[in-house]
Amino acid sequence: MSHRSDTERQSGIARKMLSYNKRQWTENVTGKVIATVCAALLIVVVLSITYFIASKGLSTFFVNGVSITEFLTQIKWDPEGEPAIYGVFPFILGSFLVTTLAALIAAPLGIGAAIFMVELFPNFGKKVLKPVIELLVGIPSVVYGYVGLTLLVPFIREQFDVLGFSLLAGGLVLALMILPTITSVAADSIAAVPQDLRNASLALGATRWQTIWNVVLHSSLPGCLTAIVLGMARAFGEALAVQMVIGNTTKLPGSLLDPISTLTSGITLNMGNTIQGTPYNNALWSMALLLLLMSFVFIMILRIIGRKGLVNK
Amino acid sequence: MTVSTLEETIIRTRDVSVYYGEKRAVSNINMDIKRNSVTAFIGPSGCGKSTLLRSMNRMNDLVPSCRVTGSITVDGTDINSPNVNIEGLRQVVGMVFQRANPFFKSIYENIAFAPRFHGLTDKRKLDEVVEESLRKAALWDEVKDRLRESALSLSGGQQQRLCIARAIAMQPTVLLLDEPASALDPISTMKIEELVMTLKDEYTIVIVTHNLHQAARVSEKTAFFLLGELVEYNDTSKMFTSPDHEKTEAYISGRFG
Amino acid sequence: MRAKIMDRAATVILTLIAVLIIGTLVGLLGFILTQGWHKLNLDFLTSPPDIVNAGGGVGPQLFNSLYLLVLTMLIAVPLGLGAGIYMAEYAPDNKFTQFIRMSIEVLSSLPSIVVGLFGLLVFVNMTGWGYTLFSGALALTVFNLPLLVRVTEDAIRNVPRSQKEASLALGITKWRTIVSVILPAALPGILTGTILAAGRVFGEAAALLFTAGMSSPNLDFTNFALNSPTSPLNPFRPAETLAVHIWKVNSEGLAPDARDVADGAAAVLIIAVLIFNLSARWFGTWIYKKMTSGSN
């Protein structure tokens, strides 16, 4: 190799290593900044949702002078009466009842289905049940409401000789809606149980079911609880499907077959018909604030379960 | 500049130590690597040979807990100096990894991607670079009719030669090969070794290998590492016949490793 | 012996549950499709609704749903990609990152009606736009962002690390590596997730009631001026989507064939959701195969 080309190459090496390509550098930094801004936007959105809903929702108490305790515990909702009474207890009760009912129906079914597809028939589970569950997740809530309205409500009406719009109808529709959530999350946590634990139990002479019941379910308990709470959070916040089938009365229900109201249905039905800034309208925003706070509560419960789960492991 | 001042040494390390967190993986390495030669790094796994190799083009920067002390110079420039542009360094010091890692792109795109990024946009010139790189990597005849197919459709050995071609396309000065044949069958391994021998005319090659025969076959200089330390750095012929150090002797004769 | 019987019984019960779930889906789809089948004709899909008389269609609603979907995705996908890239490639292990993670968690568990109300406050009232498609698209962006971020982050994390190393070792900058190497390799995952998110947008109603509104102006489908109130393409006009229409017809439909219209609309919505779901399934696999196969 000639002397000249060596010198040239040598200076070329240093030049390559020391020179910055300004365009590349700018692009690199801009990219990082854009990505960071997008991520930061998530924080901005959450903070502004909290701020705006809270400031509207709190004005019931601080501007219109409604007492918080009365608001939460009064069983009478008469916003257009003289004097107007803003008792949202029936809505709160309705939300909790319908959510609990849905969870009571969906939890055993969902966890059962999860066991079926992980422990009993994994092949069939993967090929058939899993896609079925994913399809169920994809069905829009208004379609669930529509089916509830055209199928379930008339059915209850004929069977029990009642109105049909009821806590029961709401609970069943919601159970169907949260079933896929519970199943898929529970299935993931059951699948995460180490095979060694199962083998140890089976080696001790336990039957398959004893193994599932005592070992698998026991060690996937936090995951199954998470699944149920996630499902309940979804049920609590669901608006239209529920509103379509529960009848929307603010009287307290006496049985499963009585109509009810929920926080979401109250907001859905009245937000459009009330005037911005009136105490009635503000009361609806306070109900929205309650929904928001409840989703914070659900997140906290999920975090606590998650932490417990880690400690156990 | 005269011939006498032109450095024979391309890479020089002085007191180089590499830490992962508190753990020291490589200790006080001093070595000079000669231009246009093949240098082999050998030693049992975990001896720090790959770690040292990866600090020569600063791939260790990817590991947040990793810290390098001492100085590594390439052609007289300290690569860890703040003036050094890491992208530029990696153009000069190319790398091929243990497992072939072609991009999820066509064969052509795998080669053309980096030159285009570094400013070569002329279509005809790119075609030339692609052909030349594939020829140098002894792959051209096998793929010239399927340049638009996915690189993942190639066999494992072909994929690794594609990765070498991809590195060559950058016109680097140094090629770092990190156990390039360890995942390949014997025939593919042989092809890679032949390739290394031909490439040394143009490039300085540093190859990490756990295969002693491979080191003996392809390299002029061999460095033996043990527990993060450079035990012996010697001419390969000397190293495999009468090593200076008894530990080298023990390792080479297969008493441990 | 008792244990054996329990084991048997449990298997039978769990199998029954699985059958029940599959039966429910089949029954649900069957019911909706048979109920709505007779309405699935071109006239129903293209003609405008009639509030009091029979014979109304869902043309504008169908168009609104599709247009809203496009608008939402145009806003949400870039934001989701950006934030997902940040979470997978840049996020350091610090409080800021934890805060973003918590925000994603909060956003994904927010009831959609709450998102809609936030939209009403900010995108409808504060901006002074009133009920508009654009407000609806922004609300749906908020609603879908956590899903898109998660999808992008997961897809990027699933790209083998060696891809990134290969690119960086060639002296490619980090950003270019992300854009030109990692994102293409993550594409199948991102596409699948995005199509599923699109299905959610298409079916969402609660977040739209008070943002895009519950009515549409009389649209003139020959008018393409973006700022004309009767132009279908004007993003600043109110728009009732198909999902909202189903809800409205069921709760306050006056037309004698309101039930019929609801049947038809539900069938259309379900078919759309099926298409989204199946295409997500096939498309992801297909593009992955295409990327890794010989024939290109």
C-alpha cells in the first residue's frame, strides 16, 4: 500500500470519528423530544381530566351549597322540586348493586372458563375459546344493550310478570360484558403458575381437580382477584348498555326484578337536557366526579392486590 | 508525514477496565492491535473477551450500568473522548455478532440501509456498493438473483455472511467479529474462516472465538484472557506451540475451559 | 373415591361453562344477524334516517362512523406511536416514567362516559366548537390512547434486541434505528393492535353522546367543501354515528319501524366488528410472513 493513500486514510479515519452530521444529530434529538412530548401528553390529559371534572363536580357543594353528606346519603332525588333535593344515594346503590351482581355471575364463569382453557383442554382453549372470548370483548356495548333490550327484558317480563327493566337484566348484560375481561386476565395468571407446583401436587397423588383447587388456584389468587376487580371497574363505568335495560327509576329497588338507576345512566339521560351551570347540571357533574373517584379506588385496589401478590411470591 | 511515523498500530488500549455496576469484568488491559492483521481473543466463557471487544466500538454504551476506564485509541483518537461522534466511530469500527441478525428487510436493503443513511443516495452507486460488499463476503453468486427477497429466507451461514457484507459496505477500517461462527454448522464455519483470511488484506480484524483451532487457523496474533485479565498476547504460532505462560499452556492443551 | 368423583364433576362443570360461553357468542351473533339480515340492502345502508316515518336508513350514520374512525386514528396513532416509542426506548427508570405508567393505567380504566364528559367540557364548550366530529375524534383519542401506547410498547419490546444492536453497530443514530429498523419489525404487532383499537372506536357510543352529538345535519354527498355545514367531510359539524344511532333509536325512536332500524344497525355494527377482528388476526400474520418469507 502506498504511503500517500495511507496518510489519506489515516486522516479520513479521524475525520469520520470526530465529525458530526448536523442533520442526523438534529433528527435524533427532535425524535427524542417528540416521543417525550407524546408521553408527557398522557400526564397532561389525566391531570386535566381530574382537574376539570373535579372543579365542575365540586361546584355543587361550594357554589350551590349542597351538603356533601346529604348528597351522598339522601335517598330522594328530586332536582326539579321546590326545594330541589339532590340525593344520589339511589344512583350509587344502583351502581354498586348492578356491579356486584355482574361480578357474582361472571367471576365463577370467567375463572371456570380460564381453568378450562389453561388446565383441562389447552388446545381447544387456544383454538376455540380464546378467539371466542376476544370476539366477545370486541362487541360494542350498545349492541349488548340492544340485545338485552330486545331479548332479555321481554324474557324477564314474561317469566316473572314484571316490567322487565330491572337490576337483574342490568346484572346479566354486564356479566356478559365483563366475562371476557375476567376470563383472559385469570387465564394469564393461571398459565403463569409454575409447572413444578402442579407436578409436585400430582406426584403426591392428588387428582387433577385437587391440584387445580389447592395449588393452582391458590397461587394464582392475586391474578384472579385482579381479573374480578378489572371486570368490576368496567361494569361500574359502563353507561349505555346498562341504561338501556335497567328502567332508570330513582326509587330504591326491593328485589332483583325492580328497576334501578346507576350513576352512569343518570348522567347519560339528563346531561343533555339540563342547562350548563344550573345546580341540577352541576349535580350531574358531581356524579361524574364520583365515577372518576371510583376508578381511582379500583386502581388502588388493583395496586394493593398486585403488591400482595408479589409478597406472596 | 513519513512512512516511519505512520503507526503500525491501529487500536491501542491502555489500562482498560470495564465495570458492570460494581463488578469488574475486564482489568487493566494493555494491548496494541496491528493494522491489516487478524487478532484472535480466546479464553473460557466469562473471561471478558467479548466485553473488551464490545468496548472497542462502544456497544457497551447500550448497557446503562457499564463503565469503561483507561484509554482505547483507534488510529490515535481516544474513542471515549467527548469529541468523538459515536456514529462515526462505528462507521470506522464495524461489528458482526454471535448470532446472525439481518434486518427484517430484503437482502438488498440490508446492505444498502447504512450507506444510504450515511449519505450515499445515488441509486447506481448504491447498487455498486451492494454488489461489491456481497462479492467480498463471497455471497454474491448465491443471492444475486434474489436481492429483493427477505434476508430471513437465507440459511444461517448465508445470513452471517450477509451481516459481514453489511458491515463491509460501511467501508470500515476495523471489523470486530464476536464469535461469528459459533452458531453455524462446520461447512458454514469454514466459509466464514476463509472469508476472514481474505478480508484481512483490507481490514483489521479482531475475532473473538471459543474455538482454539479457529484461532490457530485464521489469526496472526492471539490474546488469551482469563478472569478479566490478559494473560498472554503473542504471535499465534508461538502461542500454540510454546506459550510463555503456563496458564495459556494449560488452557490450550485442554486442561480447563 | 370421593376425590375421583369430584374430579369428574369439576371437569363436567367446567366444560359446561365453556360450552355456555361459546353458545352465548354463537347465539348472540346468530340473533343479531338473523334479526337484521332483511335490512342489509343498499337502500338501508345509503339512505338517510327518517325520524317519524318508516323506511329510514343509516347512510349518514355509517359514513359518520367511518369518517370519525379515520379522524380519530389520524390523531391517535401518531400520539400512541410517539408515547409507545418513549416508553419502550427512552423511558429512564424514574418518577416521570412511573407517573406516565400510572397515567396510562388511569386512562385505560376511566369509564368512557367520563371521557365523553371531559370532551364536553374541553373540546365542545371551552373551544366553542359545539358538538363536532373533531371533538368526538379528540374524545376517542383520549379513550384509545392508553391501548395504542401499550400496543406499541409491547410490539417494540418484542422486537429482538439484536435488531437494534445490528443497526447501532452500523453507526445509525438511535432515532433512525427506531424508525427504520425497530418500527418496521414491530409492525405486525402494532397493526393488529391498531385494528382492534379501530374496532373499539367504531363501536363506541358513550364518549360520543356529548362530543360528536346525537344528530347530523342533512348531508349533501356532492358537496366536498371542508367548511360547508352540509358537507359530509366538514370535521366541524355534529355527527351521529352508527353506535349512537342504535342507542338513540332504542331509547327514543319514534318511527314505526324503529325496532327494524335498530335490528339492521346492530347487524351492520356487528359485521363491521367481525371484519375488524378477523382482519386484525389475518393481517398481522400475513405481514409478518411477508416480511420473513422468500417471495417478496
